[in-house]
Amino acid sequence: MVNNIYHDVCTWDIAVLSFAIVMYLMAILSKRLGSAMRIKPYYYIYYLSIVFMLIAEGYPSFAICTEKVEMITNIFFAIGMTLGLIATIKYWGWLVKELT
């Protein structure tokens, strides 16, 4: 039982950190694309997304109430992913139009 919980925690940590790294890479690429296309700096949304993901990563360590920790953590992570999706649509949405 303890080994299974440890495995779940490690899997969650790796997943959240992996998504945060992907958002950071997307921010770098989008910054360059945005400067080339002369559009507003929406890449800051990626950094906000990373903040929410890191809050989701660290929240269980500082949570006082343990009943709803998983739900609150998932909400923070979902907000971070949604912000990343919005920024991706702003910068990379033109690719969909080009392919169709």
C-alpha cells in the first residue's frame, strides 16, 4: 500500500514538472514567433500557467485540511493547463487555418 502511494506521488510530480517544462519551451518559442509576427506578448500567459502548475505541485505540502487537497490541487493544475491552451491558441492557431 505504501509503495503504491509513493508511486502515485512520484508519477504526479514527474507529470506536473514535465508539463511545466513544456509550457516553458512553448513560452520561449512563442516569444520568438510573436516578435516575428509583431503580435501582443501573450507568452506571459505561459508563465502564469507555470505558476499555477507549480502551486499544484507544492500545495499538498503546505495544506492544512487534508480532505480536499487532491481536488484543490487538480483545480490549480487544470487552471494552469487551460491558460497554456489559451496561449497556444493565440500563437499557434493560425497553423490550423493553414492546414485546412
